Amino acid sequence: MMTRETTFNISIALLLLAAPIAAHYAGEPFYVTLATRIAVLSLAAVGLNIALGLGGLVSFGHAAFFGIGGYAAGILASHAFAGSPLIFGLPGTQQMPVIWIVAVLFGGFAAFLIGLITLRTAGVYFIMITLAFAQMIFYFAISWPAYGGEDGLPIFVRNQFPGINTLNPLSYFLLCYVLLGLALLLFRLLADSRFGAALQATRQNDVRVASVGIPPYRIRLVAFTISGMFTALAGALFADLNRFVSPSMLSWHMSGELIVLIILGGVGRLFGPVVGAALYVLLEFWLGGITERWQFFLGLILLGVVLFARGGVIGLVAGRARHG
Amino acid sequence: MADPILAIDELVKNFGALKATDHVSLDLRPGEIHALIGPNGAGKTTLISQIAGTQRPDAGRISFDGRDIGALSVAQRARLGLGRTFQVSSLAPEFSALRNVMLAVQAVSGSSFRFFKPVMRDPSLMEPAMAALERAGLAERAHVAVAELSHGERRQVEIAIALAMKSKAFLLDEPMAGMGPEGSSRLTGFLDGLREEAPILLVEHDMNAVFALADRISVLVYGRVIATGTVDEIRADPEVRRAYLGDEA
């Protein structure tokens, strides 16, 4: 029998697929872009959900990985566009698969290095140190004129994927949707695996984990690295969606937004990031059309969730998480 | 006499001016239950923590299974075969009893860095975990979240975890605490058999259990071992009677 959560998740997945297809054939490409934005932010938050939801690691610096992914796309594309070599004479590229691999590798490497240091701390210190690292990268991007500095870096033509016209909004949405689906599948596998069991146990009681002979620090470091990889991939997609990369992708607002998405949707829940991102983007769109101060209402909703629905929307719909 | 599996030599741990562990030496030999008794605040748990690695001694040596483990982490010591239970149950509360024990099976049966195979469909994890729970007498409650288990049941989960770790020595910190009289007597019988599997360093306040089980007893007072001996020797020791046992013996 299917649980309520599974039914709800499938409905959300189908809705997120059906809405932009309908919009596309109704001649409303704007809504397709809106759905793509939801898919990409979801993917970024799925990454954070590994660290935050499964591992209890409240990273306030995931914008770093999001931005690194974005800049990987922007920098590679700008070199390909200008025909100028990168370092060591390597050429740039406009091929998305290559860009994604580069984004994931750099995102993972950055997360590994940042994790090496930050994961020696816990609680508020962890939050502050992850923030500090992300801010360092943010200011570095601002002060690096080669790639636009404060003004950011445009991607003149959206990067390409073999066999797909990425300039078609629906095609690009479907590409992002498939990647989000794969990421959710990986998240599920990870959560149910031995590694996931150890990671979720470190969130609950790391002394216990160490006492049975599993090193919590290494478990967390691997989780943080994987988490950064997912978020970096989303960053690359986000850059191509907007055809623009700027330091704002690296700013602490972005890190906060990702945390808000997860809390809205449901911390540690498979579809928490998707539901959170959908709510966030739709509120931004509807309320943003009514008032510039739409985030005031977002704040009220967040307050409501934190006070009355700890498990986020998914918790409200499907009840508390169960761990077999 | 067989070589001790665990040997502590001149261990010292100070918290400021407080001597929590004051030049303690003791050992644990194969097949025995060595009980550690003493009044509250004598430093029993501090001593266990230093053996398990959650606290670092200021001086002294701890060797286990023939090697110096002073520089090893908690997880490394556990993998060598030091199985610890906690005075206050320390488990993953959202997980079921079974999943808590499965974590221990997972730790001894290879790597935790496996990312794809679901644990709840892995008989190589579930079966040994279930067997350990059965031995600890908690099989019927295996699928209940630890947060919903009673205090005594959580103690049983702790025992099951220590069993599942296939430990070469057990460090049991007040396993009877919070158990009813029936539970205590059942656990006493269980520990009696367990010593054949691996020796036990037992911290316990329940003197009936200690006198029934212990091959040797060490008495810790203000961080110092004031006496070590058989049950009869300890019962007869005037200094022990004055410091701790009082009229009880």
C-alpha cells in the first residue's frame, strides 16, 4: 500500500510536470520559466537537504556551492564564446554535460575543503563558519574583474545539450526536471543506505555512532561533499536559466533562501525541497505582483510553519517522518 | 593466569583541582566480571569514558588486546572490540530499536560508506540485529522507536548493541539502573553467561548483582582504587566498609 506521503509526492511531481507542458501549449512561456525556476531551486535544496535534513548540519553557506556551479557555467561559456583559452590552454565549452561535470567537481571539492574545517565545529559555530566561508567566496567574486566582478557575467547564448534545443523553454524545463528526478532518486537511495543510516544517526546522537565504531566526522564530511555537488549542479542550471551569473548567487541571502525552502517543505523529507521551492517561487510571483514587500508575508508563513507545523507542508499532509 | 585483555596503568585525570582519576591501575582478564564500585562522584563513569575514548586522560596508559589505545578515537577503539553501554541510555531516539542495533552490525560488518543498497532490505544487517535483540529480550519491541521505549527497554537496547558489536570486552556503566527488580534479576542471569563470551568491566550500584556476579571487585573512592579483591575480600575489608559499603555488607 502506498503511504500518504508517497501519494502526495507523486501528485506534486506530476503537477510540476503537467503545469509547464500545459502552459507551453497555451502559449505562456513565462510559466514554463517559472516552473524551471522551481525545479532548479528544488535541486539546490535537495542538495542542502542531505546535509541539513539527513545530517542535521545547518549550513548557512550553501550559496557558495550554488554560485560555484553558476560561475563554472558562466566562465566555461564565456571562454567558448570568446574563443579564448582557460588556464593551461584548455578551451571553454558550451556543452552542458561537460559544464555540469565541472560544476559538480568544483562544488564537491569546495564542499570538501570547507567541510574539513567547519565540521570540526557544531551548532551555532558551524552555522557561522559556513557563512564566513561563503562570504569569502562572495567577496572574491565581487573583486575579480576578469569575470564581471560586481556586475556579473552574462551567458550570451544558452549552453547546449546534444540532441536538445535548450533555447526552447519547455525542452530546458524537461532537462532540469529529469535532473531533479535523478537527484531525488539518489537522495532516496542515500537516505535508505548504510551511509544514510549512519548519517541520520549522527544527527540524532553522534556519541552513539562513534561508540559502535563509526567515525561521525568522516560520515559528515562525505555527506557535506555530496550535498555541495548537488547544489553546484543546480547552480549551473540556474545560470543557464537566467543566462547570467552574478555574485548574488553567492550571497548569504541565497543560503538563507535554501534553508527557508527546506523548512517550508519539510526538513529531511524527500519532497520537502520541491514543495518548499514551489511555494516560495509562487508566492514570490503572486504576492510580488501585489506588493514589493512580499517577503513580509513569506515571513508570516514561515512563522506559522515553525510554530504550528514543524514538519513543514509535508509534515502537515503526511504526518511525522517514520524510520522503520 | 591469562594475560589481561584490558590493562589500565597509572591513569590520571584532573578537572581543575578535582582528581577524578588518581593514579588508577586495574585490569580485565578473559572470562571474568570485574566490578567497579564506589560512592557517587567517585569517578567511575569518568574512568569508563577514558577507556572508551570519550575523555582523554592527563597521564597514564590504557592497553587493549595487546596494544596501546591511548591515541585512538572512540570509533577506532570500538572497532577493536570495546563495547560500551552508557549510564544514561545514549541511542538514536528517532530510530527503532532494531535500527539502532543494525547500526552496530553495520559498523562491525564492513564499511558504512555504501550508498545504494537499502538497509531495511539487507538480511545481513537485520538478522544479526534481530538475534541480538532477542538475546537481550526485546525482540517483540524491535520496531518501536527508541523515543517511545521505556527506560528499562532502552537499557536492553544498549545491551543488544554491545552484543551486536561482537565486543572483545564489555564496559557496562550501570546496566541495572532504572530497571525493576524483575528486570535486574533477569539481567544478572544474562550477564552471568555473557562473561564466557567476553569479559565485563561492570560499574554497578546494585550490590546484590555485584556480589552475585563479580569475580573481582575494585573499589573507587575520590578517584583512587582503595581495594581490589574477590567478593569475600572486599566484604571483609574494613576500609571499604567505612568508605562505601557501610552496613549493607
